[in-house]
Amino acid sequence: MKKFNEVKALVSALEADADKFYNKSNNAAGTRVRKGMQDLKNLAQSIRLEIQETKNKA
């Protein structure tokens, strides 16, 4: 559950930069959002692997 909470925190952290990119045309904020989304993808993959491993042990 710890990693899931990290996902929520990461999405919340990206919200301000996403707003800056989409509403204020700040390209640097878009770069930060892209990096954060890549981190989110990697974190989601690790959660998927963890869940699969736990299922297989049961």
C-alpha cells in the first residue's frame, strides 16, 4: 500500500506543473510533467510486479 500512496503523492505533485503547462503555456512545466509521468509509469510497473508476485505466492 506504501507504493500506491506514492502514486497518489506523485500525481498531486504534478498537478501544479500540469496546470502551468496547459493553462499558462509554460514549456518547462511540460518537461517536468513528462518526467513525472515517466516516474509514474515506472512506479506503476513496480506495483504491478509486486501484486503479481504476491498473488503467485498465495
